[in-house]
Amino acid sequence: DYVKEERKMKVFEKPGKHNTEEACRIALERAAFVGAPIIAATTEGDSGAALCRLAAETGFKGPVVIVTHAYGSRVPGENALKKECRDEMISHGAVLVTAAHALSGAERAMSTQFKGIYPLEIIANTLRMLSQGVKVVVEIGSMALDAGAVPYGVPVVALGGTGRGLDTAVLMHPAHANRIFETKIHEILCMPY
């Protein structure tokens, strides 16, 4: 029973992309043990491609879902995902989800335009009290669920990070964005100090 198994959370000394490989290995091991899909955030694609390569190397059989930034997040009409990374992830059988961020999206336009703080930003900043990666995993869990890339009601292992790379992994039940408070984080597998 995976609930009763004693687990210790890995705490990385510093956040950042140098933790990507170890975070992916920790996440893949847990996802395989639980029989869960794995979800990871990626911006330019390096982290997503790294996860896909490690999944193939370790023989991970579950679904791999990669969540990218929406078009226009940085430059209007453009996506930051590198073509070679997109192609590699697809060649490994990953499902790619490209959508507006569940914890900002259109609300960021309001805060930028009108100089205030709004409910989604409060949720995001509260999650950042744990780590940037915890905020990211909640967000991408909702985005993947809303896109139909993971089934409703099943646990997933989700990976996020701080800036570049992956340094946080959790076992969770994601919730649809319109029910974000139903998200349940069961285990933090790794995160930076």
C-alpha cells in the first residue's frame, strides 16, 4: 500500500535546473510505484525532453504529459518551446498541453493594467510560500486535467521548478481550474530549501 510506505522528502540545497535529473528520477520512481501519470512543466523544452529521455531509459510505462507556456506568454503570437525539444518529446510519446496558466492567465492582464492584486495571484503567492515549484505543480495539474490529458480522480506525480529546470515533485490529485481548491497534495517528494 503506497500510503503506508515510509517516504522521506528530498530537500535540495538550492533551487534550479541542476536538480532536474534527480527530481525526474525521484518523480519517475514514485509514479511507477503508484501507477500514476507524470506531468512536468517546461518553457523552452529542455526539462520536458530530459524527463522523456529518463522515462525511456528507466522503462517508465505510464503516461508522460508535458505542460508548456501558452502562445504569447513572452512574445505575442510566439511560443518559447524549441522545435527540436517539441519533436523529441513527441517522439517519446509524450502528450503536450499548451494552455493559459491556471493561476494567472487573463487575471494577470488586470493586475498589470489596474495595479492591484487579485484572487488567483493570492493563491499563487500562497503556494510560493512552500516553493515556486509547488505553485507550478498545482497549476500544471489543473491545466493537464482541464485539457483532458490526465483522467479525473486519479493521482498524478507532477514536476515543477524555480526559474529554469525542475526541482519540485509531488504526488497529488489535481482539480479542474474551476474547482482549484479541491486539489490535494498528498506528498512532496522533493523541493529546494
